[in-house]
Amino acid sequence: MNQTTTVQASAGDDSASDPRQPRRVRHETKRRALTVKSVTRLSPSMIRVVLQGDDLTGFNSASFEDHIKLFVPDGTSENGEPKTAGRNYTPRRYDADAGELIVDFAIHEAGPATRWAERAKPGQPLSIGGPRGSFVIPMTAHDWHLLVADDTGLPAIARRLEELPAGTRIVVVAEVDSKADEIPLPTEADASIHWIHRDGTPPGRPELLVRALRSIEWPAGDYFAWVACEAGVAKTLRAQLLTEHDAKPKWTRAAAYWREGVADVHENLKDEEE
């Protein structure tokens, strides 16, 4: 069954009249049985897994911030039956001609998905679902773009940089463990990339990214801001952008890609009045 895509306008959605506004896209979803084609260590904290299989036919991902559900092994039940856990990950790149889907795993806490990625071998099975929908952010309607993330949001940043057209102005602030955890971020866009190193500071703390946003050079003009990291950090950074950096709520997207002490978190953050 091929996957279909529909654009769905929600209440108050003025994307048709304002080209700077994101639009929501809904997808028909299915469970897909795939196998591992290859596994590559991109850095000490990032593993790339390439998936393949006939079930990828019709797969569609319209936005760099999409997420798919990976169903990974997670022990056994009391009856000895194998259990699976569903975890959200960015579809880093889909090549329909090659029949390949790339997923990059940030390795900074021991969960079932990261354990699976560290042990994955070619030929192993993996089922996925989604994405159920996309939040499509215009590429060229704003004067520039700001992307801020920790390791967990880095695959989405890398995908966005690959997809942006030449000359698009973009500022990236990416937090990783150390210099060794920086990965190539090829792009034709006019990109300023700022790597922030924790160097022993535990992940999930806001201070490094807060200071980084206060120290970078800010281009002129209106911008779309996108933030993805630990829930509390994302909330802090969103508030900082709105109060200190003239960000507009309707052009600011902050997401919790993880929450300290909680499994399988993916949550978009916004003010109560929005």
C-alpha cells in the first residue's frame, strides 16, 4: 500500500495567506518490516544505521523534524515472550531509488534503542512506524533560520542543512560532549555553525546553550527558531529567545527530544496562552 499525504489546516492556521507560516501535513501510516543494511560509528556518541526492505515503498517524510517509531527488542515478558519498546527517532535521510532509510542514534544514555544500535549487525530485523505527520517549516520565506540542539537533535539539524537551498542564511548552535563528537554538516546554505562542548558537564543542563545564544552574532531580519533538546533546557531556551532575542512565538518551535529520567519523550513546547 502506498502512503498518501494530505495537507491539513488547523484552527487559526494562516499558512495559506502567510508564506512564513509552517503547515501541517498528515500521512497515512503503516508498520514496516525492515532489515539492517549497514552500521557505521560517526563519532563516539553517534551511530548510523541504514535500513532497507520492500516495505519502504511509499515511505514519506516531509520535514527535517519528523519522527518515526522504532520497535526495538526490550527483554522478555513473565511468560518468556520477547517484548519490544517503541522509541522516536528522526528519519535522517530516505533514498527511494536505493530503497534505504538512514537513522542516526545519539548515544548518551542506556535505553533499549541505544543498546540495540550499539549491537546492530547487517541482516538484523527492525520494524518501524510513521511518520504520522509533518510540520513543514518554509525554507526561504524568512530572512534567516536558527537551529539549536543537543546530540539528540543533531540528526535533524544535519538533515535540514542538507535540504536547504544555496544561499539560505542559517545559524546553528549544537551541543555535544567534546570536539571528537562533532560530525560533518555538509550544506549549500550560508551557514554559521557553532559547536558547544560539554567537556564533562552532564547533558541536560541549560547553561552552556544559554551562554552560547548570548554570545553569537545575530543576523538582521526576521527568523525562524527551532530548538530540540532535553525538555527543561528546551523550555528555558524558548523563553530566552522570546524575551532576549526578539523571537516571534509563531516562528519559534521548541521540542523536548528527551526528558531526564523519563523514557520515550517527544513533546512540542509552547506557552499556555498559545
